Amino acid sequence: MASQPQNSLTEDVIIAVPPTSIEMTSVSQAPPPEKLDDPFLVTFSPQFDASNPKDWPTSRKWAVTDVMSATGFNRIMVSTIMAPALSTIASELNMSSTEAAMALSIYLLATAFGPLVIGPLSEVYGRKRVLHASNVWNIVCGFATTKEVLIASRFMAGFGASSIYALAGGVLGDIWRPEQRGRSLAVYLLIPLFGAAVGPIIGGFMAGRTTWRWMFWSTSIFQGVMVAVSFTVFRETYAPVILKRKAEGLRRNTGDARYYTVHERMVEQKSLLSILVKALTRPLRLLMFHPLIQITCVLEAFSYGLLYVVLSSFAELWIHHYQFRVELSGLHYIAIALGEVVGSQFGGRFMDFYRRRQQTRLSGDSGAVEPEHRLKLAFPGLVVWPLALVFYGWAAQYRLHWSAVDVGIFFMCIGLQMGDLPISAYVIESYGEHTSSAIAATQFPRSLAAFLFPLFAPKMYQELGYGWGNTVLALVGFPLGALVTIVLWRYGKQLRLKNALIT
């Protein structure tokens, strides 16, 4: 996929030829125009090619998207399912409150490191092989008899589960065109967003009715089912790997070794070790040298950390502040799930509507619609979530009716999703072929924030209360979000072009 929207002909050619914008290759590395007419150069047909993921039937695209979505649901649900049972687990395994919070959030720490490896590997070996790599560490969590084993196995489970964070953006970028970006993101997020909130609901009932160990055993069973389904439904989506297989088939069937792809020609003089080293270091190089990634990470890390402050402390609010039973405390996570779903579905569809309006205004030339146009749509969310966060905090502080707290959380999550969706679409469209590496780079600080923020949340609420605690978070988050979005909107294109030679 091109780093900027292109017309159909140009876009399909660029799928076969690594893009010349940010992170991919420099203009000097791209093949000369006459090479595109080389009869032995294997590319996708510019009009229609059944092997081109962007030309797949819509039903197949949705099947692949649904597999990613269901896999994401389970792996994100695991990150929060133990929240309502933290006090029970801490008592059984002799854990302090800090160690219990560590057992919950260390899963997120692992998801910071996993994509740094998994994302680049998917750009070498393809998405399908990497997705099908499963892990058994979630099962081990259910058999843990010491706090050390539980914390260690939670870390390893998070590392294996992080493949969904690394692959989702890349796969969606592989199969969907820019004008379908909003809807595809919205549908993909529909089920996983429930996972973060449904996890504590299920965990609350399990903690109250049976052993907490079934939280991990049941999710491991579901994970095994999804691995089996993905083997039959999921197909390779990464264009360079598809074209390489196509070229290999032509060489084998014709006996003519002259068939090649641009990607093969670019790497044929390199050793496997050098290819892997370059791929595996790409997310870190993006994080270190690309201001666009660095600026984006600041906002995404804060938003993600804030969400996990809420997820990790919400059950505590209802159990100790409102004196609800464990099972009922988990039900309030429904407000979080509904807010995220409403925000993602409305925000995604509005993104597509806005893009169509932009294309019409620019005489239908989709190539003229820059990725930076996405960023304008983040501003409404950046206003809504701080106001809703403050409302939630003071409603909880004065122990207003539980519905007031849930309303505040509901609108906070709507605002977070409406602010984050345009940023995610912007990264996907800016990094094309290396979207997985770019997502891995942004996921690293996001996961670190999700790991660290819940650690200070109990002390913050203890010292400041829910009212001033949330007000402080809102006073930091609003100017930060506005500043980051304005900078990217005004200078994003310059940053993309400036970093075009960094590979």
C-alpha cells in the first residue's frame, strides 16, 4: 500500500514496488520506469489481479478481518480478566497490593517488547506464519502456585499475545484501500474493544462463583479454537510474500530462472542475517529517528495509559468505595465497552464519510488527499474525553448514583476512541509496506504506559481522591493531545518526506 492514497493503477504498482515515501526506500532505490515493462518482473495486474489482497472479494477481506478481530478479543480480554480477582489472588499467593497490580499490568509490559520482534518478522516471512505462532503461557497462569510463577507466566503470555498488536494494522493496510480505512478499522475494533471490558465482567463472576484459575483456563481454550479457525480462514496478505511465491511458481513451471520480483532483487545480494537484523531493528530505528513516530507515541501512550488506569481501578471503586459485590463490580465495565464500541463505530464511519467529501472537493483525485487530513477528526474526541473524565471523577468523589459514574466513563471512552482512530489511520497510511514495524514502534511506549500508569493509580486516588486525581489527568491530557495533533496536522507531511531515506 502506498504511503499516500493513490489511484487504482498507481496503487497496485506500488504494492509490487516498495514505496518511496517514509521508511521504505529512497527514490534512488526504486526501479527505473522502464523496468516496470520488463516481461520477467512479477507484479500485480494494474486493472485487476485475484492474487492482490486489495482485489480480493469483499467476503474474503471481511473473513480475514474477523479472524484478526476475534483473536484480538481473546488476547485483549486476557489483559484485564483478572482485575476483579486481584484481592483474592493476592490473598491466596501472599502478594502485596503492588505485586498484585504488577501481575495484572506486566502482561502489558510484555506487549511492549513482543511487537518489536513480531512486527518485523511478518515483513520478512509474511503475516500468516507469524499469526499462527501460538503460546501456552496463559495456561501456566492458571496453574501458578506462587506469585513469582504467576508474574513470570503473565509476562510470557503477553509476549505471545502481542502478535495481534503487531499484525492488525499491517493486515488491514494490506487488504483495504484508503477510502475503506474507517469502516475496516471500526469493524476490526468492534470485538476486541469488548474484550478489555468483558474480561473484568467474566473475571468478576468467576472470582465470585469458582476459582480464579478458570479465568486463564477458559481463555486458553478459546485461544486454541481461534488458532484452528485461523488455519482454515486466514490467508497471506503481505504483497511481497505473495509476489515472491508467484515468481517461484513461474520459475518452477516454466524452467526460466529470469522471473523475479522487485523485493527479491533488492535483497538477493544480502544474507539472511543482514535481512533479519535490518528488519528487527526497524521499529527501534523508527522510534529513535522518526519524529512523526515519536510525536504520535506521546499522545497514544498517554491515552492508552489513561485507559488502563480506569480499567485497573474501576473494580476497586465499586467494591471499596460503593460497597458493591465482586460480581456486580464487573458489570460496570459494560459502560466502558459500550463507550469504546460507540466511539469506534461512529468515528470509523465518519472518517470514511469525511474522506469521500475530501475526494469530491478535490475533483475526485484520491491521490490529492493527504494522510494529514485524518488528523482534523481527532479534535472532537480530544475535547470530549477530558470533560467526561472530570465528570466521572467528581461523581465518584461525592458518591453520586452509580449511573452518573457510568455515564462519565461511557463518554470518556467515546472521546478516547474518536481521538485515537484518526491517529491509527494516519500511521497506517504513512508507512505502507512497513505498517507492522510502525505499529510496533508506537505500541512500545503505549504498552509501557499501560504497564506503568496503573502502578501509581492507587496512590494517586488515595492522596487526591477520584475528583482531583481525574482532574489532574485531564489537565495534562487535553493540552498534550491538542499540541500533538496540531503539530502533526501542520508539519506531518514535512516529517514524512524528511524521513524518506531512513530504512
